[in-house]
Amino acid sequence: MKKFIFILGGTRSGKSSYAVALAKKLNKKTVFIATAAPLDKEMQTRIKLHKASRPQSWRVIEEEKNIDSVLSKISNKHKVVLIDCMGLLISNFLMSNLKNKEIEKRIKKLINIILEIKPTIILVSNEVGSGMVPKNPLARRFGDLLGWANQMMAKKADEVILMQSGIPVKIKNANFKKE
């Protein structure tokens, strides 16, 4: 049965590890879509650690911005799609100098494709709604866009899980009515 599972949490909350464990538990043919760009040594190290945590049998697609087009090409033979992560996707949009309206349009298109395709979707994102409002205008813009995107995803998801210190807390169950 198809599901849309949305997992979010703060930095080092365990969200990616939990998403990988959940996909492994589903024990289906999995595609992992990575949005990270290896722009510096530290990010390259993070990417290596993430790669080491995933089964080698999974198909991996590295795509920094055009997740919607990747999803539209996913074949029905794949049963699970894990996307990690929404925060980096928004960052990549910002680094490409996209305007807010274009970013919002792309997120809405992504939501529609997630709901249309057959595989179970596990989407990871950063929680940005628990901190202070940053001084920096770019950081505020990032927080606003990601916060909005998280709300949109959470409304459409069958399940929403908030990671707190490595502990998954279900904040929306599959039996909740979607809006």
C-alpha cells in the first residue's frame, strides 16, 4: 500500500538514519534521491557517511534541484523512494537565485507528483520552526520557505514523524484525514 511519510527534525536529530532504517524495514526495492551538493570538504565527508549507511542494493540518484522530473521517471518496479532532504533542496533553489514564487511553484509541483506516483515516499526535511528568527535576511528567507514547504508536505502526508534526540515522535498518523 502506497504511503507518503514525512520525517523532520533538527540538525543531528537522527532523521536521515531513521528514514533509512524505515526504508530497510519496508524491505522493498528502494530508490534513494540525494539532494546534497558536495561543495566543500565537510559536506563531502557528510555525504560519505550517509552513503555508508545505505544498502548497496538501493538505486541512488543524485539530483540537487529537479526532484519532480526524477520522480516522474521512477518506474513501478521501485516500491520505496527515499528523498533526503528538503532543506538542501530549498538551499539549492536559493543558490540558483530562484525567486520565492518559482520555489513555491516547484514545491507544489513536487507535492503533486509525490501524490500521483505509486511508490511509498519517505521525505526527510529540517525542522526550522523551533528556533529564533535569524538576523540574516537570507537565513530568514530560507526559514520562511522551508517552513512553508514543511507545512505543505505535512498536510498532504499520511504520516508525519518529528525526530527529537534520535527518538521518533509521530505527530500525524495514517488514519488522520488529509486536507
